[in-house]
Amino acid sequence: IDYSLPSSEKRLWIIDLESERVVFSDQVAHGAGSGGLVPTRFSNIPNSHMSSLGLIEPLFEFQASSGRALRLRGLEPGINDNIYDREIIVHPSTYIGNGRTGRSQGCQAVHYDNIDVVINGMKGGLLYAYHQDHSQALSSKLIGCGAVLQPQDMICKAQQPETPFGPLAPVAWNLPNSVFDTPLPRAYVATR
């Protein structure tokens, strides 16, 4: 997810790393506490109603009050490790998509019509939430990059990185610009 873009634009990309193809892109909501059309504030604090940045692991599917949903866990200590306790999830909504640009309580909400493809694409993958002006979450030790991760430079390779919850499976981050039908997004969801 590239939170540098307004919620009126497609800023969530699901990428199949095996085929090196963008399989889906869409609008996604951000937290009401994060700002207006383009979020400017991010938090790991409960009840902030802000979105969080960094590397996030989709855990399991469940039935939320709004419908099919996906529980998430933040993998970056001090950056997003309260996501699970904050109950930040991927869920369907009518306030995003089809010309709407509503805000969530920090969740990654997508339009009802697209929830199935988003959840199916995220299962077994990783979610990376980015904003160009907030680089503190981008020097991820989990990805194995020594510098701030710039999406056009996704040439790092994670080799069993340790998280507070144990090791992650290896994920390749070397996607050529030719993978994308549109300019290379600055952040994305990667399936393994």
C-alpha cells in the first residue's frame, strides 16, 4: 500500500512474485486519524484511529460484522507491532471505492466487490505499507536492507528474517519495472 497516494487512487497492489505480475490493484481506505484524502500521520497507538506503516503479516480469515475479513499482525517492533491488539484488519466497506474515499479506524478497508480477490491475494503473503515522507518504517531489518527500502530498488532478499514471532519464510524483493502495467508502485502486497 502506498499511503503517499490519495485514497481516491489505486494504491494497493497484489503481486504474484512467482509470475512477477500485478494481479490486482485497487483503492484502500486509511485511518480517519491519519488525515484527509492523503494521510500524513501514522501510529502504533491503540484508539488513535490511524493507519500503521511497515511490514504486516496476514494471519487468518474470519467473519467480521462487515463480512469476510482478514486478521493482521504487525512485524515491526515500535512501528506496527500493536496492529493485532488494535484489531486492525482487512475488511469490506461501502465507504471506499466507486468514487468514495471514506476513512476507517485504522483498518485497510476495500470495497465489498473486491474483498474476495484482496483476501485471496493476501493469504500466505506479506503486506507492506509505505509513505514517502515517513521513512522510519522503511529501514526494515525484516527485509534485510541496510538502507531505507525504496520500491524502485526492491533488490533485497529476506533470508529467514527473525521477527518477534519467529522466522519468516524467504521473500524475494527483486521485481523489475517491467512487472507493472503502471509505474512501479512504492509499496505493495506480495504473495509467496
